[in-house]
Amino acid sequence: MSHRILISGASIAGNATASWLGRYGHDVMVVERAPKFRDGGQNIDVRGVGREVLERMGLDRKALDRGTGEEGTAWVNADNSIAARFANKELDGDGPTAELEILRGDLAGLLYEDAKSQVTYRFGTTIKCITGSAHDTDRVDVTFDDGETEAFDLVVVAEGVGSSTRELMFAGENKPRWMNLTIAYFTIPREPGDDRLWRWYNAPGGRSISLRPDNHGTMRANLAIQEVAHGEHEWGREKQKAYMRDRFADAGWQADRILAGMDTIDDFYFDVLRQVRMDRWSSGRVVLTGDAAWCATPLAGIGATLSLTGACVLAGELQRTDDIGTALTAYEAAMRPMVDDGQGVPKFGTRLMHPRSNIGIKLLHGTLNVASKPPLRNLGAKLLSNPPKSPNLSRYPAPTN
């Protein structure tokens, strides 16, 4: 049976869900707050079952062709010499750098291009009110910010960690798990000395700086501080920049270059990492997916994989039964083990990877150096990229279109 379905959010989760539902023949509309498709963003990777989803969509090769070209991961000293390195060509499988490293916007764009011929997009639009979902009805009435109201069989909320639509329907139900890591991402110019490695530098005080190559002739910078959150994510952009400038002024390595670049860019992203913890992902005919449902944070390393898998499972369960309630229950049962596993990353991991003293940094580098040598490097790489449990996708029928 074909359903009329509304999806809120046009990033990876929303576009992937739209593509799958469109392939199954549903009447799909996607609304997105931004005035147009948003590209850009930092490096993400796709591993394991996420690659299987892309293969089922016929998009795996296209995603690889849009990859960043990152060749491995290196922890470096203040003089840029390498303390430990995991090079992809030396590993049997994925290490800290996966085979498929791609920018968030490039993957979302690939999914958008695939979906837009099958579904309707409305940019510059948000949901203001949802009614009917808390009762046993056959429709959901949605009022948009322009005052227009439309009826749908199902509403899929595929927004980010701070989803406002989630709060409309699940007010106060998110029990965030704060990960004690404050981060800033942005793009800076590439310089002649930059190579194709993800270079990670630790500074005392629980700070780290990293630079990653992309396929657009620039570099993706990350600043991170291991600390307890005090609401920094709610500050204005200029205050956040000033905060990072102050905290990293004496960090060393390439901090001066990166901070100078931060002052000239417009793609600055700042956040205090927290997981989304929900006891349920659906209410009547409203369902959550992607970060709005289960944000595991970049520390888990499986955000894109979870989004792709959730899209495939949600659409697949809707295809297996005409009863939406039954499909949503099955979707949650299939995804919970993978999400729980992915969210199990221990908080002490952020402390271990962000030592507070020079001695701690030397111990970290020494441990990583030993782990990166043969015959331990493949075991070490697996420990740094341990895949989570995943649902069996073979239970879902192949789309007919």
C-alpha cells in the first residue's frame, strides 16, 4: 500500500529515507528549514552495514568516487613528526580512516540527487504543529510555518540532535548523555605541505587539533576540548570563536594557522557533544530517525552508518506490512541493538584520547605507536574502529523502481 509521508530534514537521514520510500512507491514530501540544499560539513565515514545499504541503493561506487582521498591517520608531535600512524594501504580492513571517507554534504548531496526525482522537496519550511498522532487515527495533520495545513499518513522526523520537531511530539523525553567534549569544525585553505593523512595533535589540558584532507582543495579543521559542558553550545557564534581562540592560543603545532583560518570562514560549527537517549522513537503516526532519534555523537564513528541503516529498515518495515503501527514497532526492534551498541562508547575514552599532561600525551603516543606496528597494527586498527551490531537487511524486499 502506498502512503503519503512527510519527512522533516534533508540531510543524510532524511534524504536516505526519502530515497527508499520513493523507490517503494510512496508519495513523499521532504521539508527543510534551510532555504536550499545544504552542502559542506566535515568528514564522515561509512562502514559495514552502511556500505551494504549504499550497495543496495546502487550508490556505493558513486560515494567512493566522491571520497575525500584520506589515506590514513597519524598522531603527530608539535614539530609535525609522526608519533603513530595507521596507513590504509598497510591494513587488512578499515582503521581509524575508513575506505569510504566522505564529506557530510557530499553524501547528503548524493542521496538528495537520487531522491529528488521521486519525491517533493520544500525548502525554507518548518513544522509548527502536529495533531492527530496521539490517537488511533488514520492521518496526521501538519501545520507549517506559513500557516498551511496538510494531512499525511506518517511523519518522519529526520532532524539533528537539537530537533525542534522532536520536542513538539516528545517534549522532555530526551535524556541526553553528555560526553564531556566540546568541538569546533570548519574549513581552512590547503597549503603545499598538507598531505592526505588525518593528522591529530594533542596539547596539554585535554585539547586536540586535527586536520583532514578533502576532495575540494581545502582542509577540514577540528578543535576539541575534553571538559564538562556549561552551556557553551547555546552561545552566539562570535563568543564561541573567541572561546576557542583563547583556549588554543598556546596549543602549538598548527594552532596559529588554524585559528587564523577560523576568523575568515563562514562554515563554523560548534557543539558540546551529547547523545540523544529516547525510550521510544514513535508516537502514533510520528516516528524519529537519524540523530533526532539516537545521536551517538562523532565519538562512536557510526553516525552516517546509523542514518543509512535506519532509513533502509524504516522503509523496509513499512513495505512488509500495511499496518503503520506494526511497521514502526518492528523498525524500533530491529534498530535498538545497533543503536545501543553504538551509544555504548565509554566516556573515559574521551579522557584517554585527550590527555591533560605532557606525560599523558607521551603515554598515549607510545601506546598507539606500539599498536601501529606489525603484527599488532590490524588488531589495533580494529580496536579503534569496532563495528556495532547490525540488523539483517535481507528481510527487506528490493524496490521495484
